[in-house]
Amino acid sequence: MNKQAHNYIFEYHDAIASGRIRAGKWIKAIYKILVEGIKNGEWVFDQKKANKAIKFIENYCHHSEGRNDLLKLELWQKAIVSAIFGILDKNTGYRQFREVFLVVARKNGKTLFAAAIMAYMAYIDGEYGAKLYCLAPKLEQADLTYDAFYQIVQQDEELSEISKKRRSDIYIQEFNTTIKKIAFNSKKSDGFNPHFVLNDEMEAWPGDQGLKQYDVMASALGARKQPLILSTSTAGYENDGIYDELMKRSTAFLKGRGKGDTEKRLLPFLFIIDDVEKWDTREELEKSNPNLGVSVSWEYYEDKIAVAKKSLAAKAEFLTKFCNIKQNSSIAWLDYVDVERAAGQRFTLEDFRGCYCVAGIDLSRTTDLTAASLIIEKDGKNYVITKFFMPRERFKVAINEENVPYNIFEQLLQYDLVEFFHHELKFLMTDEQSLF
């Protein structure tokens, strides 16, 4: 019991369970899993290893922008560090988790936090000949976390003395360790043998290229005893990329506790708001911004919210980067006022009986929305009636695993759920009742 009393995982879980700290459903889910796993003996928790990482970060890692004092970890950060370094596989004694996926809003210090974890892996973790990488689609993107790491080294005399910055890497001779920034090149990555990989801004990694690069680096971890991939991100606009893949894996794990196919090496921390309709409230924003009031002020958000309420493009950006609700596009091409003006009065097909009509159907394959639209001419005006269709199972996945709020539109009766889309055209064209 005494071991649990100073366990930051238990402390944070108690805080979010009691409501002292606001947290979203995914954060509550992961800490419920961690606490139960430690209590029932599924994993071993080593308090000394957890505290060792926390103490290193707070005694050796400095801020480098706007201030240069030592990094003081907040409770949510201590709980994450404790989970990464303190939870061990009971059979091997090595770290339980090899993939960490951290989704947290902008201005919450995730780059410095990730660089501090990287510093621990480089100087204290004890892997001789370790290879550490900052990975991004382009070198200038990888340089953000690489520079944050180097600033930590420069700020501390002890770390700086044993580190040498060379043309293409940072070398620690005492441990034969190298830290390097690299850009995408999945073909040339086959020879890598990483101990640690830091993937920043995963939401911007493009499609298949990002998926392949992540898979190459993940598969290269096998030669190390307790390697780690840390991926940090906000939500974004890229579809069917590695962000979506990690989100699907993460939410499936968080919901599938106790099933035989749940993952055992993935550790997701998804700081996401729960209610998109309350995107502009502090109560919801605290769920995606655990550092609210520390590294970012509420006044900052109030200014952003005021702008977002006047611009659809600004709102889309705010929902994506500060609420972690994924959007399809950062550019809004219709203003809300124009939509309201165009919507006008509601009509039924009976209102247009005997009028000239053109119908259009946009079919989907298996996972997209199918749309059926009618353009009807009456008294010199054109009227548009549109209805959308989605497979019921796809709807559940979008809501529960991808955090896309399709349920709002279902409640507004703007689309129908169907069981399947086999023979889709036949289904839609059976009669007008099938459509409208």
C-alpha cells in the first residue's frame, strides 16, 4: 500500500476520477487500465525507476524559450513518465510499453516534454551504443525536437561536457550514443537500429509515406531490449495516415480491455474534448489542455475563441489544434450566415409534385458517405434537397474510435444509417421513400 501512496499514476487517476482534475473519456480509460493492471499484478510497477526518470528531468532539463529555469513537471506529466518507465513486463523485467502516443493541444509544452524524455533515454537509460532519432517528413520539421534536445544539453554543464555536436549528429562518447535528426526515407531506414525514436506532429505525416516510415522504424526496434517510440501530435487534416492508424489502434485498445486481441505494447494518452458542442468552454478545453493555467493562460484561449466564433476557418483550426477534434479541411468555403440564408424553409417532396427535377447520386465504397441530391425547378427558382447515408458500423467507428461527431447530424436527421452498402444503387433507387 505504501508503494501506491507515492505512485503518480494512482495520484492522477484519483484526481481525475474524483473530478478535482477534468479529463476526457480516453484519459480516464487509460488510467483505469493502468491502475487495474498494477493492482491485479498484470504488470510490475517499479517506483524507483519511475522516480529516477522524473528526478533526472527535473534536475537536468531546462526551459530554453522565454526562460531558462529547470523544467517542473506537472502531475499529468509525472504520471506519464511513471507509466513509461515504471511499468514493467513481469516476465522479463523490461519496460512494458514500446509505443507511446501522446495527443495534446498546442501550447501544452509537448515538444520540451518529449525532448526531456529523449534526454533521459540518451544519458540515463543505460543502453550502450544507443541510436536515437528525431523523425519527421522534412529535416526542418525534425529540427524542432532535435534543437529542443540540444538546448537541454547546452543548458546543463554536466550533459554538455560529455556531449559533442558533430555535423550531422550529437555524440556521447562515454556511452557510444548518437542522436540524429532524419527525414522520411523508408527505403534507406532499413539499416537503422533505434533505441529511441521521437516522432513529432504526427498529424501532418502524409498518407502511405508516413505509414511506411513508421512501420519501418517500429519493426527495427526488435534488436533492442527495451526500445521506445514516442509519437506526439495534435489533431490534424491528413486522412488515412499514421495519425488515423494510431488513433484507431489506441481507441480499440482503450475500449477492448480483456479481449484477446488487445495490444500490450501501446500506451496512448489522448487529451481530447468530449463534447464538441461545448468547444468554447473552459470545462471542455481543460480536457485537451492539461497545462491550462501553467504554460498557457485562459485569457489566451478567450482571444482565440472570440476570433473562431467569427470565422469558420479559424474555428476549424481551433477545433483541430486546441480541442484535438480532427477536421477534413482548414479552409471553410461557406460562411455560416450564407448557409443559414440559403437553408430557409424546410420542404418535402410533396411540395414539388409535378415539377421538373434532376437527381444526382454520389456513391461510396464501404466507409464514406453516400449522397443523393435533387435539384427541383419551381416558379423560376431552383431548390435543392439532399440526403446522406452511412453504414451503421462505420458510424460507430467514426464516433467511438476516430472522434468524428457524426452523431450531431444524426440527431438533426440530416442523414440515415443503413446496415450495408451492397447493391447500393439498387437500394437508393427502389422508391422515393428510400431516399427522402
